[in-house]
Amino acid sequence: MRHKSVPRKPANLLQAALTLSPNERFALADGILSSLDAPDPEIDRIWIDEAARRLAAFRRGEVKGIPAEDVIGPV
């Protein structure tokens, strides 16, 4: 089976992608989005440190928790 050549220009890629089935387009979009969300160890470390600081402040009574229903509404 011969494969069609892959278009190189974004507009051409879009046109080719639009010929795919909805499931194929979803898989393609998911793959592209996943490639943009690569883990960054430095950002992960910063958030871990921040979470630890916030938890420590909560345990010391410096900040109060907010009930989930106040944040996201009734479940």
C-alpha cells in the first residue's frame, strides 16, 4: 500500500486532517496537544515546593481551608 505524502504547510496539514474520521481527528489532536505538554522538572519542583509551603502554613494555622462546596459549588 502506498502512503500519501504528508503536507508540510500548516494549512495543508489542516486540510488533510479534516478528511479524517472524527475518531482519527481526535487521536491526532490528542497527540499534538500531548506533545506540547511535556513535563518540565524545574516547574514540577517549583510547584512541589509551593505545595509544601502552603501545607505547612495550613498546619501552623496561618491559613484556613476553604470548603470544597464554596470553591466548586454543590456536588
